[in-house]
Amino acid sequence: MTGSLFSGDKLLQNTNYIDIQQAIQLNIASTNFNNISYINTGDSGVYLIYVEQIISHPSNYSSYIQSVVFDNIKTNTIAFGGFVEFNSTAGSSTFTVKNVNISNSVFDSPDSLIITQKYSYTGLAQFSLTNSLITNLTFNKFGNVILLTHNSKTPVLI
């Protein structure tokens, strides 16, 4: 997906905007999310980009979310559920969040902007967050800018 604009939507609690359950390779680039909020103040649990699993393929595919802007949002931005092996064969695939801009946002619920779900992976696949800008945020209750809750053989690169 590239060159997309999502703007002005109001979402129900515990839903996902873009919900990708499984992919060998995922590329999202040059996409903007603007003025997206919950229908009800205090709701939580929405992810604008939710990636359940990336299959770590022996061909070592690279997946990315790159040059994406989140401006004036009130929801979680990116969730990643982890890597899984392809037919019991581990690869060294990568998933990179790069040049992402999250700005001018107020959060009324306990959200986390970028999160890895609780997963364990012993292969060589790697998650990284690079060259991103996170600025002008307000958390009215509590929340996390980045929440990493996984266990993997390779380190997360930030």
C-alpha cells in the first residue's frame, strides 16, 4: 500500500483500522493518517496498523512501514504480533518501521503508540524502529510511546 490518505474517521473500541493477519512481505509507504479518533472519549484498543504475524521466509524478505504520518490522532498507531517460521524453516526476515512521524496528538485513554505484542521467536528475524519523529503528544491518563513486550534472539534496533 502506498500513497494513501485516511482522514476524519471515528472508530469503535477494540477494532483495527488496517488489520493484517499474516504476510510474508508487507510494504506500507507514503501514507497519512489524520484526525482519527474514538467514537467515545475514553475508549481504547484501536490500532491504525495491526500486523498479527510476519512469516520469516527462507528467502529473507524485508517488510516495512516507511514514510507514514500520524497527525492529530487519538488511537494506537502500530502493533506487531511477531514472526513465525515458514514450514518449520526459519529465515532472517526483517520488519522495519522507518521515517514514521507521530505528532500533534492528545490521548484520553491508556494507549501505546508503537507496540510489539507478547511473542517469542528464536530465529534470526529482526524488528527495528529507525529515523522516526515522535513529537507534541499529550497523555491525559497514562500510556506508552513505545511498548516492547516480546522475547527474541535478535535485539530490537531503535
